[in-house]
Amino acid sequence: MAVPFYGRASAAVFSPLESMSRSELVVCRLMDAIALGLLPDAEQLPGEMDLASIFGVSTVTVREALSVLRAEGLIETRRGRGGGSFVRAPEDGVNRLARRRLDGLALSELRDLGDVYAAISGASSALAARRSSPDDLVRLGRVADALAAADTADARRRADGHFHIEVAAAAQSPQLYHEEVRLQAEFGTLLWIAFGDDSSHAQMVRSCRAVVAAIAERDPRAAREAAEQRVADSTARLIDYRLNEDLT
């Protein structure tokens, strides 16, 4: 059976795991895809054999991973004709997974992830200022508008992740694109734990438009600085949130 195509961002998610074949890694990949919206609600996953081939693992490993996802309430399995495993992406489930991941990271790890994420986002934005096409600029403007219009925490998180991925795509660097998607899954979803109120949303929209404006003006330096500052501000807010949580 042919494996469905989920779009260019999913290429980084549905790539072989090489020698790392534990079911936890498959779970992590699929959870990240759900959290980023690369696998939207009600999307049907490939069959067990197809997933095993995609990830380079056994069907037993895939079956174990799907069992975990069912227990987490992120997929449901239907029997009979037209059956299979389907994504269920409730906002509380995604937030629960992100908070669990945050609890497992030390402050030094959060800072390090923030530094790496800022570097990748800055490099992508600088290259996008040099290489983006008119169509890329139109897409970036639409994504910025979508972020501004988003009125729930879940919609805002997804729109912000989409923005980062579109900037990386506009950079026309497959390696940077892959790293952006990986870091967006690993760290980007954590950043939004500390956001969601209207004030922080307005700040994110302003910083998003600053990056888009610098790219449109073909100013690599300004684009890099705006992108790096955007991530740095978000990282600082997340660390403050974590520190306050530890005190309560």
C-alpha cells in the first residue's frame, strides 16, 4: 500500500530511525508530529507495516508505540473496513505531553536548547532574506496573519510553529530546514507552555512581523537579529515560568 504524503514538513518526521529502533523513539516522532500539527486531528496513520518500513523498525516495535499513543489519548484505532489508527489531537493532551517533557529538562538544558534554536532560526531567516522568492514572501505574510488571527492557545502554538517552518523553507537549505523542524518539535512546543495570554500573543505577532519585514527588505542582518531575539525572548519567558513553577 502506498504511504500517504503529508507535506514537506513531514519529511523530517517520517524519516528512518537508523539503528535507534526503540518504540519510545517512534512514540516521540509521532507525538511531535501531532503537537506540531503535521498530523492533524482525524488524520489516518499509515498501516503498521508501512510505519515499520518508514522508521526502519519491526512491526512489533510499531505496535508497542501505537499502544502508548492510544493510552495517551492521541490516537484511536478503528476495526473493520475503513479502519486503522487515526489521530486525536486534543489540546489538553498535547499540553500534558509538553509539560511532561519540560519537567524532564534541567534549566541548563533549556538554555542550551534555546541557544541552538536561536542560532538555527537566525541562520534560516538570514538566508531567507537572500534567497526567498516572491511566493515565499506571500506565504510568510499569510502565516503572520494567521498567527495574528489565532484566538486559542492551541491555534497560536500551531501558527507559530508553521511560521518557523515556512521561514526555514524560504531559506532553501534542506539541512537547515530539517534542523528547524526537529527543533520545533523538540523545543518549539515547550516555548508555548509559558505563553497563551493576549499580551504575550501580541508580542509574538510583533516579533513575527519584524522577521517578515526584514526578509522582505532583503536585509539578512536584521532578519537574523530579529529571529534570534524572538527565540531568546521566548526562552527567557519559559525559564522564568519554570523557575516560578519550582517555587510553588
